[in-house]
Amino acid sequence: MNAVVLTETGPPEVLRPGTAPDPSAGPGEVVVALRAAALNRRDVFVRKGVAPSPLPVIPGSDGAGVVHRTGAGVPGVAPGDEVIVLPSLGWGDREDAPAPGFRILGGPDDGTYAELVRLPAANVLPKPGRLSWEAAAAIPLAGLTAYRALVTRAGVRPGETVLLLGIGGGVATIALHIARAAGCRVIVTSSSPEKLDRARELGAAAGVLYTEEGWPEAVREASGGGVDVVLDSVGSTWADSIACVRPGGRVVVFGGTGGGRVGLTVRPVTMGQVSLLGTTMGSPRDFASLLRLVEHTAWEPVIDSVRPLAEVAAAHAREEAGEHFGKLVLSIG
């Protein structure tokens, strides 16, 4: 099969189109012929060695396609079924946290930058019928992360105000749709006035430039005294996020793109009765609930651009530079 096999870490150019052996489906597994895949920031981290993975590996967590083969003991899934990939592997039976051994598709397990991918049968769900292959492939990791953060962890309610840090990436743009579907008012931040304008077109009530001094106060003013929920994937901004919430607010954290260490003053958290909630990815039940939401609403993930698999290095360069707005998608089949 055609595939992008990562054999060394480094700049985007280490991602070279090539070939790999076709995977076979073992008991309880399926092989999916992918029609499209999509990028996530995690893919950049795997490529650079920041998220260590044994090499060689086929990167990629997002995908949608057609079931190609099934192994023994796979009821309810048949060749020809149109499916979307659930990238949470080995989540387990608990809803509050994943089980030991939980991992994300695309390192160490071979992922979706290929014509074929092998998965546990439980990790393929019916593709939402109204979505194109590209739109479906854009949903899994970012959509699951956003849904669990907003709905499962933060428990957003109609009428609340949600702050999304760094609008433009896949998680933030999908979170904007989910928050709006939940009846929430949304405020966003960015370093780009153009991205703030794009977010307003998607339904954001206000936008704040985080490059301006005192931006948390601007958020508090725009929200009338503080937001109810902040989604923070930056890490180094935890203190600012806490400063943006009202008393009793919630800050949901799920990444460290701005750094892996955080310094906090305790008093604003304790006196403000602020809840700091950690999350990553989501469970199969979260994903099924997200897909039901997609089926019963009209929104679609924002797609920045679509490229053939052979241009994966250019897609990575754009993802790493933060130039995109929405998801970067790779066309495969």
C-alpha cells in the first residue's frame, strides 16, 4: 500500500511518501481502506520526537473510509461499510479516566497516513451520512477532545459563556460549533485579527487579541464579569485562564503547546472556587455521543485545505507554523 512511514524525527521533509506492507485483520480487528485523513498538532509532536514513538511508524490519528477486511469475531461490521475512525485505543470501561495502556492511534500504533489502517473493530463507527469523506476525517481527535472537554468534563449548560484560547486549530474551531450547539455564548482569543473575524463569522460573540497587554481583563469585560468555562490547550496560560473565569468557574486543560510547566498562585483558585479540570481525548461513549450530535445538527468541521497524501510535508509545515484556520486534510482514496 501507499503510505507515509516515519523513519526518523525532524522537520516536515522527513515525511516521505512510500510504501508499506498491507495490514491484515486479526481476530476482533478490521482493515479500513481510507478515503481521507487529517492532521493534528500531535502528529507534529510525533514527527519531531516530542511525543516519543518507536520508529518506524505511520503517523495519523484521524481518518474515514470503507471497511476493507474483517477478522474473526467481528459482528455488526462488514466489508463495504462506510466508517469513521475512533483514535482512542484501549480506553477501558471507566468513563472518568482511561485505563493503563491507553494510547492514541498514530504512534506507537500505525495510523492513517496510508491507504489502509488496521484497527480494533470497536474503533470504527458508522460515518455520519451527511458528511463528505474530508469532513468526516476532520472530526475524530479534535472533535472527541472538544466534546469531552466541553460536555463531559465542563458540563456546559445553555446560557453559559465559554472562552476558547487560540482560535484557528482543529479543537478550537470544532469546540466553537459544539458550544454554540449547546446554547452557549462563545468568546475567542487569537494573535490574528483575521482569525478573530473568521470566528465571528462562525458565531463567536467576541474576540480578544492575546498579544495585547491585559487581555484577560478584556475577556472579563466582554463577558460581563468573567466567563463560565475556559478551554486551554496552551499550558503556560493557566494563570490567565483562571483570571478570566467568574467565581465558581471551570478551566478545562488538555494540552501544553506553550510549555509543559505552569506556575500558579494558589489564592485566585481557592478564593474564586475555581475548578481546574484535566482531560485528554475521550472514551468510545464520548465519541458515539459526538457523532449523534453531528447527525442531528447542521454544523461541519472547518477545513483549511485538502492535499493529496504525497503533499503531507507541506501540510505539516502549515500546521506547525499555525497559519491554518480549521483542519488540514489529506485525500487518500
